[in-house]
Amino acid sequence: MDSALLLQEAIKARANAYTPYSHFGVGAALLDKNGHVHHGCNVENAAYGPTNCAERTALFRAIADGHKAGSFKAMAVVGNTDGPITPCGVCRQVLVELCDPDMKIIMGNMKGDMTETTVRDLLPGAFGPSDLESGKSKN
């Protein structure tokens, strides 16, 4: 699936966003290695902390549906912003955990602007699973 089509899937997902407080809907579309698209949208909560971003919703949904970490090809994320929207820091950390460092991230907006990067480039110097292995105490 090309980037523009995956971005259209993110726009579809955005339509389901639950944003009664910010009114700032975000949609995400995660493409797995079998060509299936997992949709995600942001879901707000009055307590704010329990709010979940679109990117994490799509990733957690795919994992809950039985797909394994690292089995994804690309993710598109879209919001009604001036330029292409970018994942927040928490989502970047989750992407590092669940996705291949070279997985493509397509960032867009409702005007059709789009840019692409990789998970690795979204969070350079990321702390990941391998850091936990190397940091284990040998005592």
C-alpha cells in the first residue's frame, strides 16, 4: 500500500476520535506485514492522564488482535494541523518498543501535506529493550 492510501486510512480512523475536551481528532493507520490495516484514533478522558493517542491505539489494537511486535510495515498519522502532524514523545517510545527501527512513519494533515520518516529517526538515541538487557546487574 502506498503512503497516500495509508494516509487516507488514517483519515478514516480520525473520524472515530473521541475528543470532547480538546476537539483535536487524530487518526492512525498501521499496516502489518500481511497487508492488513489496523485503525486507531485518540480517545480522551476528563482526567487527561488516561487519554490514549491514535498511534498507540492502533498499535495496541494490533497486538491485542494477535500481531507480534516487529511485524508492522508502516504507520500513517493525520491531524488537522498546519503542517504534517508528528507523534508525541510517548508514542515515539512505544513505536521504538513495538516496531522495527526502519519502519516507515507517514505524517500528514487534512490538507494533504505529507512527510515520511522512520521510527529510528523519530527518536534518535532511544532507550529500548536491548538497553534493559545490557543494564542488568551481574551481582
